[in-house]
Amino acid sequence: MSDRSAARLGDAWRAFERRWLGLSSGPFAEEAERAGWLPDGPGAACWRCGGDTGPGEADGEGCGGCRLRRVPWDRFVRVGRYAGVLRRAVLELKFSRFRRRGAELGRLLGDALGDAAAESAIEAGELLVVGVPMPRWRRFARGIDHAAVLARTSAARCGAGHRAGVLRRRAGRELVGLSPSARRASIKNRMYLADDASGLLGGVRAIVVVDDVRTTGATLGEACRALRDGGVASPADGGPEVWVAAVAVTSSRDRGGNGPGLVGVPKAGG
């Protein structure tokens, strides 16, 4: 396809989005520049729980909100806080079938994954990116699997491996609006590994589970459980780490909770 044809196709698709999907936003980079928004910089978030931090607040054991708690993953990667222009972009992807937003946000997440891999002395090609699964009826109703779009695009951006359909999800109650404890109870045991785990792991040092937003961490935690219960060995037994990655993370003020400790349970003796 020539550059001129690609430009015409892009113009036609944007016209379709405006007319039929009711979308008026421009490219995310322009929206972000107008809002003065930038992705997280060093020290903006805890590598372990994904919560907001200031300079020096997180160390090798996490931050004050998660240091004394168990979390179900080995590393958390995020683009930014769920607020302002980033929140709007996530909602456009999730509820308006705005696929271009998925590609834009996925590229930002891919950049964050590449940085996290470098910090962990892992080659990007040693990451395997999988999306949090969506029930089939919800995918049909919404017209888009936003986590799948983010997983595919972020993997392509940073050079990681990608595999669709690794995790499956049984139908159940929608989690939006539920309390943290109700979210955990509702999602419990609803995910499972669709494939033989042994076929996932050749040359993989970390499996990355991708979603759009982390609220309490219940959904991402359930995905981690499904991987481990499905036969993915822990690092102590020679298996890969399990990372989670979200475009945005809600703060304790946003959800009325008590900080990132909501994602885990107290450590033994803690």
C-alpha cells in the first residue's frame, strides 16, 4: 500500500469513528500534550504493587503500602495514574470501541515494559505477553476485547512474544462498582489456563499479564493464580516470573480504599 493510500484509509477510518462511534478526540499524543500529561517517570510508582510513590519510597522489598503484604505477581508495570487524559483514553477504548486508542495506549505500555525488562536484566524477547481474558458474551456486547488489543500492541512495540487465548474466563458477575472483597469473591476461580503450560515457556523468563486498569488487583491476581495453578512453575522451581501490566492504576483516593495493600494479604507474621 502506498503512503497516499494509507493516509486516505486512515482518514476514512477516523471519519467512520466520528460519524458512527461518536468519537471526536484527536491522536492521544496531541491530547496528552494539550493536557501537559506525561507517562510515569522514575520513582512515580512502586515496582511491586503499582501504587503511587514518591522518590525513594520504594526499595527492593516494595513500598510502605505493600512491603508487609503478599502480592500474587513478581513485578508490576504501569503507564500512569487513572486520571485526566489517560482515564479518558482508557474509557474510549473500553466502552467506545476506539481501536486507535488501543494501539496508542498499547505502544505506551510497550515502552514501559521495555524499560522494566531492561531494569530486570531481561531481554524483551524473553517476555511473553498475554491479555486478561474477557467472557465471550461481554466481548460480543462491547465489540472489542480491549485487553487483547493492548497485549498485542504492547508486545509488538517492545519486541516481546505474544500469545492470544492463553487464559480463558468463565462468565460471571460484572466487577464494576463492587467493593474490594466482593470483587475478589466474584472473580475467584473464574479463570483457567487454556493451553498446556509446557508449551508456553521455551525461552521465557517472565509472563506478562496485561489489562487496561488495576483497581484492587483482584482480576490480575486471579490471572496469576490461573497461570500457577495451570502448571507454570514458580521461579524457585525454575519457572518464569509472572508480571502484570496495566495502562493505568487507580489511587486509594479514587477508590476509597487504603492504598495498594488491597491487592494482597498480610505476609505470614506480618
